[in-house]
Amino acid sequence: MYDAIERECPDAVFHLGDCYEDACDLRRSYPSLPVYAVLGNNDWGQDAPTQAVVRVGGVSVYFAHGHREGATFASPGRLPQHAAEKGCTLALYGHTHVVYHERHGAVEVLNPGSISLPRSGPASYARLTIADGAVQAVEILDAEGQPWTRERKTKRRWGWK
């Protein structure tokens, strides 16, 4: 995350749960950078929300880890519904550590994957461009800031594929 923050110089960071302490470390390291964070299913003993709504660039964003919304590898579960109920047009989640980006009615739903523990494809994060009350662009990037693809080298018994 530190490399991505230094490279991207974002206006804000969303940490979507698991290792909540990492979000706390980012806040200490970048005190003027808004770091929005929620608890994940692997966070215990923290005084923090499990879901939240913030307004960024005129866009209402619902974000949660996703485990309480029933997110699976193939579906964001009830996340789009919860976002719509709260008047949000963007919903972010993490739980599966797998990239997901689809529109569900009026709600754009995004799981950026994981920069530290990816489950499908290489490490990833998302760069969102939000302006004039709308999501202008969503880019999924790998840990080096390059466009992300699912393809990756996998170790086989006799070398790399």
C-alpha cells in the first residue's frame, strides 16, 4: 500500500477490511490523507465500523468488507442492495480478495482484489477517478501500478508456466 500511495498520490484511500491495523498505520504515516476503513472477518478487538457511507467528489460510497453481506467469489451478495438503500451509487468490498467490477442497477460495485493476499491473479488495487458527482474511471492495477490482468505465472512442478 505504501508504494501505491507514493506512486498514486491519492485524495483518499479505502481499506476494505482484514488487517485493520494496516489502515491505522497508513493514517499515522499520512496524517493529512483521509483513510476510510472498515473491519473485516479477520479483525478482532477493534473499535471500528463493519460498513460505512462517505461522500467523495459528490459520490455517495457504501463500503464494507463483504462477509456480512454474503459476498462470494462469484457475487457481491447483498452489497448492491445495501448501497442502494443508503442512496449510494458506488459500493466497495474486499472479503474474497478477488477482483470484481459490475453494475447492479444504479450501483457500480467494485472489489479491487488484494494488494497483499490475492486469491485470483496477481496482487491488485483500484484507482478510481471521481469528479462532478460521478465515477469517471475505474482502473485495476497490479502492485507495480501497471494494468492488471488475471494471467500470472504459476509455479508448476517443473518450473514456471
